Amino acid sequence: MTEQQEASEDAVMTRIGQAAILLHAGDREEARNRLGEIWSEIATEGDSLHRCTLAHYLADAQDDPAEELAWDLRALAAAHADSDGPGPPSAVRVFYPSLHLSLAADYVKLRRPEAARIHLARARAATGALADDGYGNGVRAAIARLERRLAEEPGEEPRPFPEQNQ
């Protein structure tokens, strides 16, 4: 990779980060517009980590739960894009708990608790990739909160997936 390519990729992450700051500050519309602009530039040819990160933030910027789900599914697809084997690539493995947690939350909003349980089980199964730090502890705590909430909903408990036994 050339220095120019590295600088360009850093610029993409910087722009994503700036839009994320707007999002977290409450300016959802402006954040959505800026993130959408970046998506139109990199959607088909961009780095999978950039696409994953961008789609994940675009999901959070949506007002419609169905659109939020669509963007979270794009984020997961982008995370899978670099995978050569059965599991996620190591560079994005740490994002899988959060990606599946977001999908579970989306399905809860859409009143699809069974689908939510599936992704919550996948989120829990992927927590081994998380460090014992603020981010990792925050994701684990959010998984536990959603597990408690879903435990109050009627339906089956999540069943293990084959990849959880590895």
C-alpha cells in the first residue's frame, strides 16, 4: 500500500469519526447526510473495515427500525467480506459482538424476538474476542441487559450454534 493510499484511508476513517461525533451529539440528520455521502463514495470499492464501520454508524443514524436493520445487515456483510475461512477475519472479530448485539436490538424494535435471540446468542458467543477494557465491558453489559429483557418475552431460549462450540 502506498503512502497516498494509507493517507486516503485515514481520511475516510477521520470523516466517519467526525460524522459519528455529530451523531453522538444528537445531530442525526447531519450525521446521516455525511455518512451517506461517504457511503456513496466507498460502498462498492471501499475497504471492508471502512464499509463495516460506516454501515454500523449509518444504522444508528436511522429513524426507521427497518432501515436500521438494513444498515446493520450491511455492516455484518462488510465484516464478512474479508473472510477466507469459516470464521470472521481477525481484524473485525472484535466487532462481531457489537454487530450481532445491534442486530438483536433491531429485531426487538421490530417485534421479532426469535430473530433477536439468535443474534443475541451469536453476540454472546463472540465475546471471547473482546478485551477486558471499557469497550469490551460495555458490550458485555449491553448483551446482558438485552438478555434480561428478552428473558421476559415469551419464546424459546437461544440455542447454541455450531460455531459456538469451536
